Amino acid sequence: MAETFYTEEQKARLQTYRQAVREHVAPRAHEIDSIDRIPKDLLERLVKPPFSLPALSIPSRFGGVQMSKVEGCSVA
């Protein structure tokens, strides 16, 4: 994986997202595929920490996560 250009902070943040996806999204992948949408309870979880998906590119001074475009693509 081409993560050699990430800072240690960025690597830790990406690891947090990956772990959260393994715990909360992956176990429900079949359900998501079968109904062709993200269930409301899971969507509500995705907008809150540790995911905060709508706030990925918002500067931290405004309450966002402030990820770079590259980090955001890595999460997506």
C-alpha cells in the first residue's frame, strides 16, 4: 500500500476509519447490498465520530475532521 507519504497522524486516523468500517459496516454489507441502501441506523452512525463522514474536508476550526483530499479518497 502506498502509505509511505502519510504522516504518522494521518496513518493513525486512517487506521481508525478502517477499524470502524470493519466493526460497523462490513458485517452489514450483505444487508446493504440486498436492500440497495444504507440502513438509517447505520447512516446515523456514519455522520458521528469516529466516522464524521460529512465533515471530512471541513477545517477543524469549524468542527470538521480536516482531511486532505488524498486522505478523504483513502477513506472512501
